[in-house]
Amino acid sequence: MKKSILGLSLLTVALFASETTTGLDMLVNDAKTINTTAMSSLDSISKSQTKLANYEEKVNNYSDAVAKFTQQQAQSFSSKKEAIQAMNSLEELSSQSVVMAKEISYLSAHEADNASDDYKATLQTLSKTTLRLSDDIGTMSDRILKMADKIGVMADRIVKTQEIQSRNLHATTALVNGAMQLAAAQTGEHQKATHAPAVNMGAMQNSAMKQTSQTQNIGNMPH
């Protein structure tokens, strides 16, 4: 069983390509765990500064793990198969960042459920962390795609991954920026759900189970 890398010290300077693929899979599993847990309790998180702080801590730890992983220098892939496996994981990792952005969008839309200044400040910090996380995944994508190109993966396969990553980056940025603007505009007055940007909880839960399908339906912007 693969262990989570959250909270672990990633001090290796150089990784074998197989370790890169394994590390990506671990990051994907960690992201899925965070998202699944959050989506099952978004209503309660929106009403509790303590629960929001706990969620923020998980996202911060995950973001730190991604940043450390990205900073490591990986050796070349040993085969095209290994490179494609890494690209598949990268696509999934990227799509999970969109799910996190949707969670933040939902919390921002329901911020009036918890009108404390601390809640608003935590939500703003969480939004910035998610943007930084998406940017780190973009950096990781550039490196992995260069490694895949070097070992001879077909150009159209590389372009496919690049397009998925670009769409997800655009979607994450748009969702989080919108959430930050919404949070800044919120007042202490409770607002009806019909006045907030629609975030379909059923669709969010479905997206966590069908990420590969989800990445095909996100707006486009070159990375």
C-alpha cells in the first residue's frame, strides 16, 4: 500500500523516474482524500471557523508537499510507458485542483453563514494557497512533458496532456479569483442561496469520482 506523502520531509535531490510516477500517484491520492472529505462536509465547514481552519491546514500541507516535489530534480523516464503513466497522473492531479477550487467557490458563496472576520481572512488565505498550488502543478507539468518529449512520446499525446493542464489551470484560476471577489463583497447579512453563484454539490461529488471525464469540459487557456 502506498503511503501518503503529506507531512513527510521530501529531501531527495534527485528522483528516479519511477519514483516520480509513484510520487505523483501519492499526490493524487492525497488530493482525492482531501476533496472527498471536504465535499461531504461543506455545509458544516461554511458555518465553522474551526472546521475551515482544519480544512485550510490540510490544503496547506498538501500544497507544501506539491511544492517540495516540484522542486526536486527527476531523472529521465526509462520508457514511454512510464512517461505516459506519469502524464495520466498529472492530468488527474490537475483535475483535482479544480475540485478544490469548486470547494472554495462554494464556501465563498456561503460565507455569510459564518460572518466572522477570522473566517473571511482564513478563506482569503486558502484561496491564495490554492492559486499557488495550481501554479506549482503547472511547473510540474512543464517538467514532466519535457521529460516525456525527450524519451520519444508522440507529440499529440503530449499536446493532449498540455491542453488538459491548461484548461484546468484556467478553470482553477477563474473559480478562485471569483471566490475571492465574492468573499470580499460579502457582508454579515445572511444571503439566500439563489443570490450566490451556483455550485452544484451533486456535480462536485460526481466530478471527484469521474475526474478524467471532467477535464474534457473545462474552459481553454494556453499555459
